[in-house]
Amino acid sequence: MKKFIKRALLFIGIIGALYGVGRLGVVTYESYLFLEREPYMVMQTQNSITLKWQTPKEEIGTLMYGLEATNLSNLLHEEQLSKKHHITIANLKECTRYFYAVTSASMKIDNEGRSFTTLCKNKQTQKLWLIGDSGKAGDKQTKVYEQMLNHIGHDFNSLDMWILLGDNAYSSGSQKQYNTNLFEPYKELVKRFVPWAVIGNHDGRRWAFYDIWDFPTKGESGGIASQSENFYAIDNGNLHLIMLDSEMVERTPDGAMAQWLRKDLAANTKPWVIVAFHTPPYSDGGHKSDSDSNSGGRLKEMRENFVPIFDAYGVDLVVSGHSHDYERSKLMTGHTGKSDTFDAKKHVLQESPSCYTKPLQATKESGTIYVVCGSSSKLDHADLKHPAMPFSFEQMGSLILDITPTTLTSKFLTIEGKIADEFTITKDNSICKESKK
């Protein structure tokens, strides 16, 4: 009997090892699988931008650009034949719109409507679109997208930035799934905007995410150099946007990401600070932040180790996905425990449901609003009873942010085109008026 058990265990071990080797092969293959891909933009700065695309045959990549759609007078081309193309346009003017076209001998490229705007030093108004867990192609994803287009009057010129909060390509972030679930359904956005994306847990199942994108590591787009593509900052107009990796890197209070975050926040001079990452510190949705083990403990670690940093530097807004619902706090500070330790008298700074005020210059414990928006293509049934997140809805949708030098307004735009939740933070000492739904 003992020999039989040993042989059975050995057999199971061999099968497990073979499965592991095979699985690694599948992950590696799907992460670096070569696919055709039309041009998309990365590494946007005040004076440069990079275009990437992939063609079925090796060829010299050619790019034309200019200040008018009918006069693309500048020509750039690669020096070597390749299927994977990468061209950086340098020496551009800040906060300026350019038009571009890419030609290919082996692939038909749709150049209709291609343009981009360099990052701005200053800008009176800005509009951002944020989507979370948006990577499931289908009617629901399309409808959420269409409601945003309706909201802006189908005028892409009125939109300034596009931010993705992780799980950008279900179910495992492979190269093929990115084509099917992001680059194809959002192709008109891809023509015009850098998809500033954070990595989600499903993206992290493959290695395609950091192969597809190039992110600033030397402070090229704003903030201080991080020396890592996993976390970095973007300065655009009145906004200092910080992108964190809550999935793949160390989340300890003294880890590289936390150390960089403190230094970057201390150096910031922009009036508004938004931090984006995938796994939320507070949620009673499809994922429970009260569970120490949920999502490998990432919710707990982001709450315990990073919320104190947000408090210390007066971060205005923290946005995440992961739970497929919408949840939102009031202006709060100082809560790092589980939901049963939340005390509104202690942790909520302003009781208003939709109108908050903060000093123009960031100060310690001036309060942060936390938003979970993970329902841009999927929806979970959830309890939604976290006391720190009183404005919570089991609805699909996306976020529209409007920013001026002294106001930040957030709207949760549902799949039906309704504004289910809205709040404003002001920093101009004016009287803040409650939103009317």
C-alpha cells in the first residue's frame, strides 16, 4: 500500500510539473505572441510622443505629421526593417494639437481622424474619461462607451485624457485579448489619445501589459523619476496624476513604490492630485476589503500602507477598479482598519453628500475621496455596505472628471446615460453647491 501511495504521489507530482511547464509555455507564448496592430500612442510629454504599431511583414516604418490634417509636412521613418514599429516625434510645442498618418506596405491602416495633443503646462479646463475593468468586449462595453460619446456630444476635441483602471483585457491580458477587447472596440479613441493604463490582476496573468506599453521612468511626463514603469506620474494642465501598480510590485510601506510616492508628492506643485491603481483600499463589492486574504491581501496592503501616504500629502482623489460596481466615499482621512473600525465622526471631514472644500495648497490630512469604478464592461452582485463608501451602486458605467484650477467635479455616468452620482471639490473659498441629480 505504501509503495502504491508513493507511486501515486510521484505520478501526481510529475503531472503537476508537466502542467506547470506547459502553462508557463502558454503564458510566455500568449504574452509575446506577434499580432498585427494599428498605430497607438505611448509616452506622451509636453514636447514629444511615441507611436507604436505592428505589421505582418518587415518594412521601414513611415510617419507623417503636421499642424493641419491636410498638410502633414513632416516625415519620419525608421532606419531598419521591422514588424514591430516604434517612432518618437520630438521637438513639439507644448499643449498643441498635431495630426498624423502612418503608412504601411503590408497592412491597411485607417488614418481617418488621427491626431494628438501634447501635454500642457497650464490649461483652464480639462475633461478626463476613466474606465475600470473595461476589458470584456461586447454590447455592455460598447454601450458604456457610447454614453460617454453622447455626454461629450461626440466631440473628441472636448476630451483631454483617457485613463484605464486595470483589467483592460479579459480574461488574462494576452496580446490577442488586447486587440479584441481594447484596441478594436476603442479604435477611435486609440487614434487620438494615449491610453494611460494601470495594470490589473487579469492583465498580470500574462506579460503582455508591459510589452504593449512604454511608460515614463525618468519623469519625462511629469513628477520625479521613478526608474520603473510600474509607477510614475503625469503632469497635464492643473493635474498631477499618479499611476501605481497595486498588483505586481512590493506594497510595503518602505518599498520602492511607497518611497517614490512620498518623494513625488512632496515635490508636486500642481493644484490637483489624483492617484490611480487597480485594487481598492475600501470595497464591499465583488471584492471585500475586510478580508485579509482577498486578492492575495492587496486590498489590505493598499489600505494599510498607502492610505497613510495619501493622508500625509493631502491627495484629492483615489480611483480604482477591481470590484465590478461603483462605490464612493465622502472626504475622509485616517482610516486604515476594517469597516467595523470606521467612525464617521472621526474619519469623515465633511458630511456633505456632494460638495467639499479643500485648501488650494495641499496640506496634511486635508482629506481624500475614494472611488471604485470597476463596472465599465462587467457587473457583480454585491452587498455594497462599506460604511466608508456610502454612495454605492450596482450599476455599470464610467467616470467623467472635469477640472479647473480650483474645482474638480466627478460624475458617474451609467450605462443608461444617467448621472447616478456627482460630487465637486473646490479650492477657491467659494460656497460649494450641492449637485442636483
